[in-house]
Amino acid sequence: MPKREEESPVVDSPKHVVVAGVTGYLGKFVAQEFKNRGYWVRALTRSMASLERPGPFTAPAISRGAVDEVFIGEATKPETLSGLCAGPVDILFSSIGISRQRDGLTFEQVDYQANRNLIELCRDSDVRKFVYVSMLGAEQIADLAITKAHERVVNDLERSGLEYAIVRPSGYFSDMGAVLDMAKRGRVLLVGDGTNRFNPIHGADLAAVCVDAAEGEDLVVEAGGPDILSQREVAELAFDVVGLPVKVTIIPLWLAYGLARFIGILNRQFGDLAKFIVTSGEVDGVGPTRGKTSLRSYFEELV
């Protein structure tokens, strides 16, 4: 009796994802997390050099071999994005936004229009889902330019016809790294009285939240780290880790807003960033605990 040939097992091809914002603090961790979970990853970057450099405050370098494909283009220039979503791309992730750029672009141009360009690209392709990183507590700072830009992206996604997920973190550990840097120099500057509370999250932990959001069905995912602290408590922790006495200088809000307005006269982009930093010193931002990495262990790693 002839033997029956065994059927070859069907192997599912990996899902394909485009990661935009891959040169930023969060984007580097997200590209790594998608790859670790078996995704085929295409990284959008303006240059290989910026991709391969380690990011600030422990963000990993992404080598060409760490992703499946590198696409050179600028999200603010749609003419450079032709082919970004070519092929079987299932998901586009974006954490694009102004952070430390010194190119003179505005929140309108980067945080909104660049992401708007990506949305339009997805609508003209087979991309199924768009995962976008905004901010927690946007309603408390709705008058700021950065908030308006982010929430316009959210509104556009809601009307786009695409599946989507909005991730809203309470804050980034990379921003806390700046506090540690001040503590190393012997003095931390705080805006306001330093009593507002928040629970920032490590980039690797937030990356896991972002990929979970890509795989899940929730439209909005809020996320914070395990430690709920005031600004002053963050400063005290930083001094404790570096082994120096606590020296905190409080900048009154009236003075901080005046400085932000003056900076805005000289440079609109930096003025908008300064106003965001000042306003953030007034409001609380506590999200659901989704991160596992403590701020102390992060500070110790940086030291």
C-alpha cells in the first residue's frame, strides 16, 4: 500500500510593520520590540547615521541588520515617501514629533503635517492599522501648540477609515534623564512648586505597550510607569542616586512663562517647547501602571 505523503506544515508569514520616528527615544525601542516579536520591520529614517547612533538616555542604536529594510525619507516631505507602504504592510507605527531637533520646523509641520502625510499614505495603500503616540492629559493643556498638533492627528485618524490605536503615555524616562544630568551638576531647576505628580515610563516598557496596542482592539491605551512621584521627589531621587546633597531651585510660574514668551520671540520652536515644559509643571499626569522598570533602577543604569 503506497504511503501517503505528509503535507508540509503551513507557515504563516510574519506581519509587516513600518516604524516612523525610529530615530527618537521611543521609536528605537519600538523597532526592537516589533522585531523581537517576529515582525518584518521597515524603518523610516532621514539617514542611516541617525538610525545607527545610540539615542539619548539608553535608547538603543539600530543597525541595518537589526531591521529588515531601511527606507530613507522625510515624513515632512511627502514626495520622499513614495513606496514606503509598498508591499504587504499591515501596520504603520508613528511616534514622530519634535524633540531635540534644531531644524527650525514647527509643531504644525512635524507633529501634525508629517503624521498627516503618513495617514494619507496609508489610506492609499493596503495598510490596515495606524498606531500613533500622543500624550496623556491632553485636555489639561489643550491650548498649547504641541497639544493641538497631536490632537489634530488623533481627529484625522478617527475620520480616516483606518483601524487605529492611540497610545497616551504619562511621560518618558528620557525626560527624567535630564533631571539626573542637573543633579550631577549639583542643582536641579524646577518649574512651579514641584508638587505635581506623574508616573513616567521606560522606553522599553512603553514599546511593549505600543506593540500590544498594535495587536489589540483598544482604540486608546493610557500608560505609565510603576512610580508615582512629584517633580520634587524625582529631583530628590536623582540626588540620592548620584550621592549629592539635595539642592533644588524653584522657578516661579510667572517668571517661567515670561522666559518662555521671550524665548518664543527669538525662536518660535523653542518658545513652544518652553511653554510646554512650563505648563507641564502645573498639571498632574498619572496613567495606568503598565511599565515595570523603576525610575531608581533607570537612574542607577545612567550613573
